[in-house]
Amino acid sequence: MLLEYCRLCLPCHFVQQLKDSFECGRSCNAKATVVVGEVLAMRLKVEGLEQGQGKGIHVNLNKEVEKKGFKNRTKIWAIANSLRNNGVKLILDDNDDSTS
């Protein structure tokens, strides 16, 4: 049971890293964010978390675009695509209210 508890706690430090990667400054561009996504994907694989404990890693990209601004949408999608292209199982939780 303790091992399972520790396993659930491991992803917590990745949350901050993902959050920091979305905090791009003026000098950050889409090519740089692709590299950030690749590095995060490699770290997730090393930790064995690329599948999100079998359930995938849920992301709401529309919410991130709203928070970071429309100008940063290319960077946000670049990170998400880079993670996906490097074997990380991302599940997009982009709920569109107009379809409900």
C-alpha cells in the first residue's frame, strides 16, 4: 500500500514542471517549447509515468490558452504535440460548451 501511495505522489513534481514550461517568456518560441516537451517526455518515461498510470494524462489545452493568452497558443500546442509524439499518452479534456 505504501508503494502505491508513493507511486501516486511521484507525478506531483511533474505538475510544477509542466506549469513552468507553459510560463514562457518573451524569448521563448515554438521551437524551444518542442524541446521542452521532448525533455519532459523523456523524464516521464524514465519515471515510468508516460501512460499516466494507465489512464493517460489529462490536459485542457483550451483552458491553458485562455490563461496564457491567444498569442501563446502555438507554444502550448507545440508542447502538447511534442509530448504526444514522444510516446506520452495525453487525453485532451477540451470540453466545448457550445456542443453541450
